[in-house]
Amino acid sequence: MEKHAQNKLKMYKLVLKTCMANPAEISAVGSLQGAVDALEQKVHQLQILAAEQAAATMGVKEEKNQHRLATIARVEGIAGALKAFAIANGDEVLKAKLSFTPSKLKTGSSLKTIQVIDRIIESANDHISQLQSSGILPADITELQALRNELDNQFIATRSAIASRKTKTKEVGSLMREIDELLKGQLDNLMLVVKAVHPKFYDRYHTARMIVDYRSKSPKDPNISDSPLLIPPPEE
């Protein structure tokens, strides 16, 4: 969740805590009790969704990056042997196929990374007998193929995790809008019923309804401070 959404969740939980700490005042108004019950259910759902959203990509990128580095290490070894062979034999076509940098493999797109690895594997298979004198055996090429396949699976898993997180993010946003409507349309108005009889409780509720955001400084806005910005509920 983004910082603003996290702060809103804290506000929802504080409002709920404030209401549940005053059962007599809440139960005195039937509709208010129903609204609080609905709030409790939706906040519980939101916490579950937020946890699922956070878990969607947890560890996936790190695992992919580790496997990517291991694959690149094997690519470099086989590509080095191929390049030495190409230079020794004046094979310009092979040299052109080996035109890549390890940094591009580390940071390039998944498609281009797999394309380069496939090119190296194809070239290695084409020169499998010549590579043995450089210490590259058929088993090494087979190992690189397996690493390549797993890396491709890791790329797919990462895209799937990102898509899942986006879906959860939309669900979180939709549920938060429902909670906002519940607060503004029901609780804020029904709390006015108990305001005259229980003013202290109403004040605690009103205070709980405030969202605290912290504006961060940026190079484009050097004059923005880090002081809290209190966003109150709608005016009565």
C-alpha cells in the first residue's frame, strides 16, 4: 500500500476502535450500530487484501535476480570460449553473434536477455567439438539450457506476480472507496445524532476521522516541509 493508503487504513482502524470502546453510545442508535458492524467487516477485509497485495511480489524479484546472475555467469564462460575461437579463426559471423555486454544481460528486458542466451546456446551447439579444447563440454551447454529455461520461467512468474499485485491494488482501492462512502454517508451523519448527548465521544470520533499525511521534500519543491498535513472529514 502507498503511504496515503496506509494512513487511511490507520484512520479506519482508529475510528473503529473509538466506536467499539463506546458500546453504550453506539448501541443507543440502531442504525449507527449497523454502520459500525459494516465498518468492522470492511476493515477486516481491507487488512486481508493489503496483506495479499504485499505478498504478491514478495521475494519473486529477488529470486529472479539471483537466478539471472547465475545464468549470466555461465553465459560469460561459454561466450568467452566461443569468442576466443572466433578470433583465432577469423570468424566474423560468430563474432557478431557474440556482440553483447554482461551489463545489458543484467539490466535488459526479459525478451532481449533470453534472445542473447539463445544465440549463445545455438552458437555453442554449432561449435561443440571445437569448444572442448577450451574446457567447454556438452554438459556445460546442457546446463546453460536448463538455466535459460528456468530464467524464462522466473521472468513469467515475475510478470504474473506484478499482474496479481495490480489486481489486488485495484481491489484495495475499490474497498477503500466503499469504506469512505460508509463513513461519509452513514457514520459521520449518524454521529450527529449522539453529538448533543455524548459530546466527548463525538469529539473523540471526529479526531479519529482525521488522516495524517507527511509531505516529503523533493528537488522540484524545496519549500515543502515535512510537517503533518491533517485532512479532516467533511464539514457538518
